[in-house]
Amino acid sequence: MRIAALTAATAISFGAATATLTGGQVPLGPNPQTQPQLQQRQPNVVFVLTDDQDVHLSSLDYMPLVKKHLLDRGTYFSHHYATTAVCCPSRVTLWTGKFAHNTNVTDVSPPYGGYPKFVSQGYNDNYFPVWLQQAGYNTYYTGKLFNVHTVENYNSPAPGGFTGSDFLLDPYTYNYLNSTFQRNGEGPRSYEGYYSTDVLAEKAYGLLDEAVDAGKPFFLVAAPIAPHANVVMNKTAHDAPRDPDNLPFEFTEPVPAERHRHLFKGEKVPRTANFNPDQPSGANWIRTLPQQNSSNVEYNDHFYRQRLRSLQAVDELVEGLISRLEEYNILDNTYFVYSSDNGYHIGQHRLQPGKSCGYEEDTNVPLIVRGPGVAEGYVAEGVVTTHADLAPTFFELLGIEQRDDFDGSAIPVTKEEFEEVRDAGERREHAGIEYWGFAMGEGIYNRNPRENNTYKALRLSGPGYNLYYSVWCNNEHELYDMAVDPGQLHNLLSSSSDLKSLAAGYPAHKVAARLDALLLVLKTCASETCRRPWAQLHPDGGVRSLADALSPRYDAFYEAKGTTRVEYAYCANGFLEDAEGPTWEANGKAFGGQSEGGGEYGYLRGGRWEDWV
């Protein structure tokens, strides 16, 4: 991410106070001016979670208050990834510390996802806010929790684990000027005519007042919808399985607050090499996309500007929360975290506005942390982190014992700890990425849902390599050397690629064999296997990174004929075991001899070096 110099026009009016709500809509809770100044030993957390915010379209460059209060006063983690590039599965991963293949919440709506699926999987009484309350924390949440959390099912059951809450509810969640919120055990309340992020800001400030007044350590989440597209949805949109040919909602560009409509008139989607390229790129259905015409590009630039404008109210929300924490004299004892559920593309690979792909624009998301011991103005580069790491990270920051069933692990947030991990032999270098179902455009052009968008992917970054590898459900493969091809335009495994193509200085097939084996482990991993996948392949400890695995001594191990590879039996819209193809647990023994106890496999486990040469 780059932090560009902000123009004078960009900075105008960003400090303006949030518009006061009328008609009986006032900040919730007590007045911060009348409350005691509290100091607590245990730290607090304030977490702002946006929706569909990008890194690679430079949205943070247009948020001067986030820069002032968070980027300049905290640490930015540049290699942070959403493991599923769509809202609900990503959020469930964030709040459980588990990948979507383990939560089995793999879509935004039933039968494979949404709030009803979250509940039916047993997580409503066994996820992050519940665990925090068990550890003695008060928990507060306002904004979007999960998709298909509606005006009809909001209390059947109510989301578990919250001391205070004021949730956005479907079918009005993404309607910027007609939102519906539901506070604690009360019924839903419409805020038609009021700007959604401004309503949310007042509610967040009120919940903060309540948290401070309670005198206990707290965890507060403010989850605005910006910069998600505006969506007008049929009231009964989620009553039945989604029909791709008859979608009951209308996507259009985001809607900014009135005070921000004049901003960024000349801004355009960054014209990177992969923006509406002359030649097709990607794989599967993406490679068939037509180049966008001038009218389409012009509209997408407008869509982009609306995203930037919609984020300005979020920018103000951040400053509003910071100023109130200062007034209460608890800012220095509070971790302030900023992130997004997934990223976004506009025009890259000829794609219409949207997400759901494994490419960098959709999966690399902002993560900023400010708080006790966190370095100011520091960019943490060289360690890959994911949303599965956030729950373990919060546990670490708050002094709560780690859970054995976390798929992720705590991110080191201090500069010293981060650099120690970065420079260690067993560095974090991988992010497992997965998706099921279909993708669709969110603008006014070419909205047709694209079936067979199911894939498994691997993002790997370390000293000397920067790679993306994927296997689609039609069993097409992709490999990009992002050190020389950051736009992911030249698939080294396509039928038209030179057989002598190199990735990270090695023959592409040699690298792909290692990445496929790693992906085989990660595609159905759980807990420790997700955290240390190389140890499954090499239980003797001889390989702890791709650099180690690329040693010629392992060529026979990875490249032998008949070795199990990642492949799908068929394309499914959810996690169905019979569609997923070979798994490490069931088929990994193809990588090595079994021990006498059976069921264990990997390089030199139950076998001899001579067996592999």
C-alpha cells in the first residue's frame, strides 16, 4: 500500500462533526462529558470493521483521519489476507479463528451460509464474544454482523455473547438511506432518510459510553457497510435458496453522505497493468470476459469515486471514537484495530465491480493496529497474516489462553516481536484461500452471476519469492510470480505458457509441485495443521518454508508420478466432501510410507531416504 499525499480538496470538511440525528434519534447511553475518567489495568479494544474495503485501489490514501490517528500512530500489516473473499464466510472465520472449510459457513445465504447456517453449525454460543465474556470482558457491537440476520430472525435466536448491541438487519443492511437497526432485545427500528454510517456512529458512541460507565474492560465493534455497494433487496429475498437467474436484489454504486458528494471529482480507478487489459487474463470464466468499452469504464470510475466518498463518514467515525477515548483518558490503554472483511476489484482482469476472486485485489485487506506497545508509523512487511489469526491475536493482547482449535495463531503486534518472527527460520509465509459458489458483478454492466467460481488457492511470500497458486473446480491451474507480475496477468501454468517458464528463479513445474502439496494439506487442515503445514509434509522438521522445500533433494518426493494432487470431483456451491476431491487426511499417504501405526504420512515418516531417490 502507498500513502499518497492528500490534496487540499480531499482534506476539506473531513473534520466536520457527524450530522445530528433528529426525530428522537440521539446518541445512546450517557453523556461522555458527565462520566468519570477511568483507568483500567486490562486493555480495551475498539475494532472498526468495514465492508469490501480494498488495499490495491488505494482507498486508504483518501482517508486522512485514519492516516492521522491510525497509520501514523500505529502499525500497518501489509500482507494481511481474507481467507474467503466474501462477507459472511470471512466474518465467521474472523470471529471463530477457523477457516470456512471447518465452519462450513461458505456462502452469504442458505443453504450454505448466512446467519441461519452460523446458528445451525452451533457457533452462536461458541464464538469470540462468548469467549470474551467468559474471560470477564464486556462486549458491544453495532453494524453488520452476518448476512441473513434479518428483521424476521433477529431474535430466533438473538446473537449470543453481547453485553450491548445495535445490529443492522437485512433486507435493509446495505441500503445507505433506509437502514434498520435492532438494539439489544428490542424490536427493529427503521432509520429511513438518515445516512446509515452516521446512524451507526451515534450508536457506536453511545455503546462506548455504556462500556465506560460499566467500569469493566470492554471490546467494542463498529461495523459500517461502507464502501459496499448500495443494495435494495426484496423483503423475502432470503426465504429460499438463491436462484442465479432470478436474483431478488439490485446492486448499485455506494451512496455517500450529502456533505461528501462533491469530493474526488477527477479520481479514477488506478490504471494498473491488469486494469481492463488488452489481452484476456486469469483462468476459468474470467479468461472469457470481454474488454470493457469506454462507457463501462466511465461508469466504473464513477463507482470508484462513490466508494471513496462513502468512506469519508467512516473516516469521521474513526476520529469520533479516538476523541472520545481521549476524553475518557483510556486511549493509551485501548487497542484500536481497523480492517475489512474482504477486498474488492473494479476493472482488474476485465472484471465488473465485485469480489469473490482469489486475486490480490479481493483478498489482500487493510489491517492497522494502534495501542499499548505498538510501534507508530511502522509498516510490518514480510510476514503473511490472515483473518483466521485475528481471534488468536485478540486473545494474546487481552491475556486470554489460546484455544487449541484455532486454525490461526496470534499476530505479533509489537515491532520487536514482529521482526523476530519475520527473521526466524520458520516464518509465516502462507495464506490459504478458498471459495465456493458463484460470483457476480455489482455495477450496472454485465451483472450475470458466474457459476463454477469454486477454487482453492495459496498465497505465499518469503525471501526470494512472491507467489499465487490456485486450482479451480474445473481443475484449471494458475501460478503467478508476483515479484515480476504483480497484476497476475501471466499464468505460468496456462496451456500457452512456455514450458521453460520460471517462477522465483526455478522451473514453474518444480515450484507448482511444492505449492500443490502445501495446498493439499491446507485445503482441509484444522488447528495445528493449518498453522504448520510444512510439518505435515516433513515431520522430521527438515523443511519449514518453500525455500527449504525447493532443495533438489526433495525433487523426487514432490514430483514423482502418481503423487496425489489437488483436484475437484465436480463444481459445488458449498463445501461438500464428495466434491472436494483428494484430501491430505485421506490421500496424503501418497507422499510417503506409512508408519507401523498407520495413517501417518510425509517425507521420511515411516520410510527411508532410499525410498525417495
